[in-house]
Amino acid sequence: MCMCNKLVSLLVLAVLVPASAAAAKAVPTPYGAVSLPFELHQVPDAPVYYVIGRSGVPDAVNEGHTSNAGFVVTDAGVVVFDALGTPALGYRLLQRIREVTDKPVERIVVSHYHADHIYGLQAFKEHAGAPPVWAQQQTLGYLGGSAASQGEDAERRLAQRREALFPWVDEKTYIVPPDHTFADGATFEVGGVHFELKHLGPAHAPGDSIMVVKDYGVLFSGDVIYKGRVPFLDSPQTDIAHWLEGLDYLSNLQPPPRYIIPGHGTASEDMHKAVAVTRDYIEYVRAAMRKAVRNFVPFDEAYAATDWSRYKDLPAFDASNRGNAYRIYLEMEAESFD
Ligand SMILES: [Zn+2]
């Protein structure tokens, strides 16, 4: 065999290896293959793990992986917080749990019933022994399709996701309701680890709740803290004043959590910084719209005159900012009539 043949086969190998490595990343699940990297992170010095979704609106490119989720391993079982936005992603999370421990999933706590956090519950129900799902009682309105849940009506949203996230969300996808609900909060212990749940809604959604893993100083904040994108305020269910109170509650948590895992965006070790991103945005929009309402400036004019440069490069700015500003403008107008 001459050298050139060897060279050719080496070249072929060099081309093939990266391609096959890329293909190997597509991991099959019973609900469709997940090809995005699905990296598991660990909180330093604690058996607490999490995955971080991509910024933006759920679509075929991000495969619906836009939210965060995590889990805590104890001697008696695993406590999961949130379940991601498709059954396939829920199954990937379960696979990651199985890489760390063979302990059963003891329960799943859900921060709020919105599609990007709950469709993965189906995978746990069908492949992890249907562990009980815990959520705040106002999340039940989501499933009832009541007037109060029009901002994120369960059936309408499922129909939309069957289009936007096919094949990961299809006609076999269904919503798993909570098995246990709480009102203001709940505390529980699993394998000697102490957990505290607290309702901070209505904020971004009626049921918004957080979970503190007390023994490790870890806060799972759900969507009360939004990072890495413009928060979504433009829903009839969003209660902006109460959301700000929830952020104050987090700022004053004692002892301050040493590690914060938000519902969207990267984890943080600074509570004040984590809260500030969401709070500063809300307060900036409120101040601009309050001034406009006081001076009887029409919305379109006020919006055009506002300096949005500090937010315009954030993901979801184009999708959310104008609607957010308009909702706040209407709120300020209603307040000025009181
Ligand atoms: Zn979310």
C-alpha cells in the first residue's frame, strides 16, 4: 500500500470523526431524540445538580429546552425541581439522575404550571414510578382552563406546542396534574435533608413558588427570577406589584442562599445580583410608563421616546418588551384613575 492511500484514509478519518461525534450527541428517548448538549452542573460541595436551558422562546432549534431544572440527591431518594418543556427533555433529566444515583425519585416539585416547566413530568410518570408531583394550589386553575388562566390556557398552549415542538410534543403528550398542593408553603424532609417551599405568586404566574434546600443553602427560584432574557410581563395573570414583593422576600431570605438557580438563565452565587436583574427591568419600565401617564403622553409616543438601549440586546427583547411596556402603561393608567 502506498503512502498516499494511507494519507487518504487518514484524511477520510479526520473528516468522519467530527461528523460522527456530532451525530453521537443525538440521544434517543421514547419521546424523540434530543440532540442538544444536555450538560449537568453540580452545586459546589453539595449533592445538588441542575441543567440550564437556552435563552429565547421554545422552538425546533432549541428543542424546547428553554427552562432550567434540578435535583437533590438524599439517602432516601431524589427530590426534583421542575421537569422541563418536553417529555423527551424530562426523560433526559431522568437519564442524568440515573448517572448520579440509583435512588428512587421521591417527589417532583413544580415551580408553576407553564408548559416550559411541566411537559417533562410525563417521562417521570411513565419511566420513574410516577413520583408524586407537588405544586401550589393556584396551579390548578391552569388545568381547569378558567377565565383566570387565560394567559396560559393549558389546552391552547398544548396545541401550540404540538406545532412548534413536534416531534418532541405530539398527540401523545399530556399534562400531568399535581398530586399534592399547598397554599402558603410547605416544609418536608427527605433522607435527612430539609426543604422549604414558599408561594410567592401571583408574580409571573399565579402559582409561582420557590424551593430552598436548607442544608445546602440552595435556592431554586422558578420564574420569580428571570435571567439572561427580558422577563415576560404581558399576561393577564402577571401581578407586577406582587412580583416586586416576591423579589424583596428573596433579597431578605435568612440565611441568604449561597447558590441560586433561576427558572431561566445562569446560576448565581449573589442573591442581590440575581434579584436585581429582574427588579431593575421591572422598575425601569414602570418609571418610564408612570411618567408618560402622568404627562398624558400616548403610549406609542412614550414607547418611542423611551431609551431602551440597556435592554435591547437581551434575548426576547423584540418578542416581549413592547407588550410588557403596554401592560404596565395600562396598569399605571388604571392606578391614576383610582
Ligand atoms: Zn418559564
